[in-house]
Amino acid sequence: MVRLTYLTALTTLLGYVVFFVFGFLRDLFRELFDWSKSDDLRGYAPICPPFEDFYTRRIYHRIQDCFARPIASAPDAWIDVVERYSNDNNKTLHRSSTASRCLNLGSYNYLGFAAGDEYCTPRVIESLKKYAPTACSARADAGTTRLHVELEELIARFVGKPAAITFGMGYVTNSSIIPVLVGEGGLIISDSFNHNSIVSGARASGATVHVFRHNSPSHLEEVLREQIVKGRQPGTHRPWRKILVIVEGIYSMEGEFCKLPEIVAICKKYKAYIYLDEAHSIGAVGKSGRGVCELLGVDPADIDIMMGTFTKSFGSCGGYIAASEEIIRYLKHACPAHLYATSMSPAAVQQVISAIKVVLGEDGSNRGAKKLAQIREGSNYFRSELKKMGFVVLGDNDSPVMAIMLYNLAKLPAFSRACLRQNVAVVTVGYPATPVLLARARICISASHTREDLNKGLKVISEVGGLVGAKCLPAEPEKTAAVDKLKRLKTWRKVSSIMFAAAFTAVIICSVVAAVVAAPPVAAALAAAASIPIPAGKWIDSLLKGYQDALERQKGILNSMRVGTDLTLKDLDIIQVLVDKLEIQIHSLLDASDFSLRDEDAVRFGIEEIRKKLEEFMKSVDSLDQQADRCNRDIRRARTVVLQKIIRHPN
């Protein structure tokens, strides 16, 4: 839901009032002083309605440099925008020979196929060699190639319907199909934010058209119930011949998903057909790119007519209708776009076939799954960062389309031009494409955008948004604090891991040092004892047995502490230097991190605990030294006793 304060609405309306007042004054002075230069055709009715003519001359021409900007490159993550200039106050624009390299945040290239692909492009080139750029005929005549049949079968399998039919243009798919499906005596119930192609098709159908509030299943049910009760002729209560509910998967100006499960349940309840436009959702959302049905858990069998285009996710042109075999057979015999319009270019058909195979993984790689993950992660990241900055952002999570609300008409050119000066190309939209009070900038994220590209766009949009006053909301302090706390927690865990690693390393080092310090005297003592010529005899063995067992146990303990390292007593100084360096690194990490005082005290307390542990380990080393000294004394005492026994009993 769009959040619009009274102050914002008042200032936006005031801006339009200023535009209209000055526009009418200019027209008045023009009639008074330049009447002889008027180019109006006397006696002819005006082709354009007066209001549209006034709006175009006095408002649109002032900002038309923000629209229809020509590009000189493929619609990839970065594009070359051709610079234009005007010599008559923006009434006419002229292209220059220079172009600016800009970050592309406006194209529909959701999966990145439009800029060339390692799998798609070679096959498209081969199709050009085999079939030529166009079929030069309608589908009903000689415009159906083997590629067209393959694409229709692939589309039906991809979306989960029995059959499909393709058309050369996405807009025409809606505007020509709807009049064939519903005619006089039928009822069309359309979402208030549906695309203009749906509006054109509904108007051309001759059916009765009613609108329900945007994405409101409850209001849809009210309209359905009321119209079913009234019937197609008030007073007679004759039933409607057909009821068709039309919704979009992703609404292109809002980036919102339709509430498809609730709408399907209502249509089933009242026996109404469902027409789903997936122009912006097919290929871009869902685990395997199959659109909102897969994303929202709706069975495609519950959707009567599924419409989609190839211009967004698949990097081509054209559209399709997927439905039952009976409906598709009827459309092939009744739809003017199939009977009379030129069929899709074979190269464009091959592009769609190859792109869908990549999405499905039938190219032998997992690039399709990676593209879907990239566009999902990039869209959610970009949207969340914009909200943190204080922008009013429309659109649901996982949607590649999002709208930054600008409201005021004067902010549209300011925002667009300032972004372009910093090499970021955005699309701005105002009346009549949107309601008068709801002007916006629309952002489209692509799988070809890297995290660096997104951060570049966020930085520029944040600066420009603050400059033109587009940040209508304060930053989210609670959420920001929670994120900062999470970051501090992650940093604390990292520091803790370092400290524990340091402690463990200190234990090993001290143990090795203790082993090296204590073991050589013991080994030397044992070697000296072994070199004494001890006579054979059970009484001597029993005399030395206790001492030898004790020494062997001590030797085993010390040898088990060895790790194959030949440390000496001099290495103790090196170990102490390493420990000091580790402490310095931990302190530098603390200084570089965004810790609170409590967190910093906790970390410093942890460092002190490690220092205490190290001191305890050093005491353990001293204790081992003392044990080694006692062992040496025991060995000397044993040698003395043995020598005395030998002297007393020489035989």
C-alpha cells in the first residue's frame, strides 16, 4: 500500500497547479501576441484532445529529455546512453555523437540473456543462417517454422499447460486475445492497476468491464457477487455469458505479486475464468523460473489462460498464451494476431528456446539456477538497502521490479538528470502512466548485476534522493540497530574464534616447550643409568624395578607431548613475541570494529583470561621442570644405591 501523507499530497497538487497556471498564461499571451504565427488548421477539428495537447506542450516537453533516451549498446548491466541536446528549450531533442557509460537500472533484462550468452548466441546465429531474419508471412499462411512448433511445445511444458500459441508482440498478445475470449454479453473484472494492453483488449472486446481495487480479493468477491446478482441486463437478471477475471503476476509499476491463491479460490467459488498475465514474472521468479504459480504454490491447472512475454526474462520479443488444447485450437482459428500478423522472427524464436533450456538446466550446466539465485538475492538486497535509506519503496520480496516513490512531478526530472550525471540510468514514470500523485522511479534488477554494481547504484541513488528530497521516511533505527548488533555479534564471534585459537595454540606450544625442556635431562639420566654395568640377578632387578617403571611412565608422558618439533629453551622468547603480536592484532581488530563499550570490555576481559591461562601454562612448564629435577635426583639416588650394593656384594 502506498503511504501518502497529507503534506506530500498537498505539495504535489500545488506543483501541478503552478504548472497549469503558468501554462495557461503562456497560452493566453501566445493567443494575444502571436496569433498570426499560429499553425492551427482553420476549419479542421483538432486531432489531439485539448487537454492532452496542453499537457504535452506545457509539461511533458519540459522534461522529455528524461524519457526515451537512446542507447548505443546491448542492454546489459552497463549501457552506453547517447547524449542529447536541445536548442529550443527542450521542445525538440537532437542526438550527439557521444555516449555515456551508465549503470543500467531500467531494462527488463532480468536473467541477462539480452546481452549475449555463451549457449544462446551461437544457436541464434545458426538459425539466422538457416531461416533468415524473418518468415515474411503470417502463422496461418507460411510463417510457421519448425522452431515455432518446438517453442510452443516447450512453453506448454515449461508452464505446465497442455498447449500454447505464440505471437510476435507481447502487447498484441493481450490486446488481441481478450476480444476473442470475451465479447458482448460477457463480463470482464480487471484489477485497477492492470497494464494498458489489458485495458485496450478489454475495451475492444465489447464486454462489460468492471474494476476491483488493486490486489484486493475481498473487493473482487464483492464485485463478483454484485454483478452475478444483477446480471447483464438490470431488471431481467439474465446471467452473464462468460465472466473473466484478469490479473497480473507482477504489477509492472509496483513490483507487487498478485494474491493469486485467494483470487483462485474466489473464482472457483463463483465459477469465473482466470486470465493471468505473467509478462514480468515468467522466468524471473519461482524456484525454477516458472513464475508466480510456482512461487505462490498455485496449480497451473487452476489458471484457465496463462499469458506471458519473451521480452523480459528471455531476451527476445513476442508473447504466448498457454491453456487447454481446446482453447488454443480455437485461438488459432479466431485470433487476428495469429491469422494476419507476421510471425515471430526465427532468430527470436531460437533465442527463447535456448534461454528456456538454460533456465531448465537442459544445456548441461547449472547456470540457470545461478541466474535465478542472483536476481533473487540482488533484488532483495537492493530493496532492503533502499528502505534503510528512508525511501518509500514498493514491491514484494523476490520481485525484480521495485518503485521508489517521488510523488512530486518536479522531482522526476531532478532525480533522473542527477542520476544520469553520475552515470546511473533509471526510468522515471509519472502521469498518465501512474496516478497524478504517485510519480516514481522504477528500478529493474538483473542477474547480470554484480554486488559492486548494486552498491554503486545505491550510493548514487542515496545521494540524489537526499538532494531532491525523495527520502520521505526516516531510516529504520530499530532495524538498523538490530543489524549493527548482529554485525557486532558476528565480529565478536570472529574475535572469540581468534582468542580460542590463540589459547589452543598456546597450550600446544607450552606443552611442546615443556616436553623439550624436561625430556632431555630425563633421557640423559636414563642413558647414564643404562650404561652402568649391573650384574645379573633377580634381587637387583627387583631393587631397580620400581624406579625404572616410574621413569618409563614419566618418559612416556613427556614423549606423548612431543609433536615432532625440535624446540629449545631459546624458542621461549620467540613464543612470547608471537603471543604479544597476537594480542596487538586482537586490539587492532577491536579498534576497527563497531563495538559498544560493554562489548569491548567483554573482549578485553577475554584477553585477560587468556593471559591468565598463559601464565598458568608457564607455571605448568615450571612444574614439569621441577618434576624433571626430581626424576634426575631419583636417578642419581638409584645409581648410588646400585653402586653401594655392588661394592658390598662384589660377587
